[in-house]
Amino acid sequence: MSRRVGSYNKLKWALFSCQPYKSPGINGKMSIMLQQGYEQLAGKLRMLLRASLALGYIPASWRHTRVVFKPKPGKSLTQAKSLRPISLTSFILKILEKQIDRHIRVGVLVEKQLHQKQYAYRAGMSTETALFQVVKRLEKFLEHKEIALGAFLDIEGAFDNTSFKTIFTAARERGLKKTCCRWIEFMLRSRLVHTSLMGSSITAKVIKGCPGVLSPLLWNLVVDRLLTVTNDLGFNTFGYADDIVIIVQGKFAHSQGNYAECPECVSEVGCKRGSKY
């Protein structure tokens, strides 16, 4: 697998897709340095990245992330949520993440696709695509003189709070190779973040969350099960990253439906503790 992921063409694509003067990680090395020296460095860099993936190991200097805080427009600076944390990692690590991301998207996710109603971080899809499909479905219900009820969910801190166990489970269920899963697990569990603010500095080990270049892909793998289960149950569920829309419809506003019987609570309108099937 490391040979397929780490070809010269994929290495060159990943390196030159990085913005040349973007702020560097804690080592201070910008991607322009690697780009300018590509002809001399390509062979050794390719060998290094392939070894990292094959061994499921990330060199210590790549694991450190520098976090800076950017004020959110129009927000009071008296609260922590008013600051947006920006993580700056090693560009060498980013290059390998880009290669792995592309390998999964054009390989595993072609054979075992994400749910068609997840519209984020996928080629040819956007917020406009998601909105169009939701509106189209609602218009169809109105055309058939049905009533629709929608729940609009914004999963707070989804990328920051997703557990490692949930990510590993989603990756294995999707069919990612053992080599790839092992590398992702090491990458997640070995991260260290450093930050300085108002004269104080702190270093901490990250214990949860979807990081860096792989974060959109990892989140899509995690949330895919929610979309699959709810749509299979007959709901109309649409996803855009951590924003979810769940729509149910019916001919009458007071439709009772069929409820699982509960011996503790039986009434004409169904069990308040049970679930509707």
C-alpha cells in the first residue's frame, strides 16, 4: 500500500498543492522550501513518507502542532469561544496526509461510497447542492398536499470532540486497509499542541478530535452511519459536514403511526417512552 500511496506523481501533486508561503508549523519550515528543492529532495522525501506509512510511525518532530488564536469578527474577546484556534502543523506531515486522503477517496470510497445525501467535502457537491435537494423534497411534499416536519441540527464541536474510538471504528467499517488504519491511529494518538497567549505558554496531548488535512474525510466517515441508518428507517436525512436536516412527512398533522407497546405507559396516542417504528 505504501508504494501505491507514495508514488513520485502523488508526492509532487501533494507538495505543490500546498500554498508556498502559508504559515509554518513549530519547526518554522514553509512549503516553498520543499518546493524549491524538490528535484534534490524528491527521492529521500518519498522514501521517508513511505516508511512512515508502512511502519505506522510518525517522527517526533512531525507530531508537534503550533496553535494560534484568531478573533472571530464581531465577537467579544471576553469569552474563549470568541477566538478561533488555527493549528499549524509540519508541511511534511501534511504532504503525507494529502496522499492518504487522495488514496482513500479514489480507491476505498469509489468501491464503497459515502451516502449520497452527504454533500460536504465531495467533488461536484456544495452547500447549493444540499439546499437544492432539501427544497426539492419539500416542494414534492407540498405538491402531494402532505405536511412536512423538519429538524435542523448543528452538531456543536463535531470535529473537535469526536472520540478516537469512533473514528477508528468508522475507518475499519468502511474497509480501510490495516496499514492505513494503523497510521491514522498513531497520528491521532501522538499529537502534541503548543500555544502561547498573553505571555503564557502551554503544551498538551490531544485526546480527541479529527485533525488537519484528514479531518473532513474522517468526519464524513463518522457521520455516514447516521445518514445511512436514518434514511433506511424512512426519514429524509441530508448532511453537510456537521449540519444535519431530518425531514418526516405525512398526509395529516395528527397522524399517530404505529408505536412499540410499553406495559408501563399505554395511551391512545402511543407510548411516550417507546419509539415509533
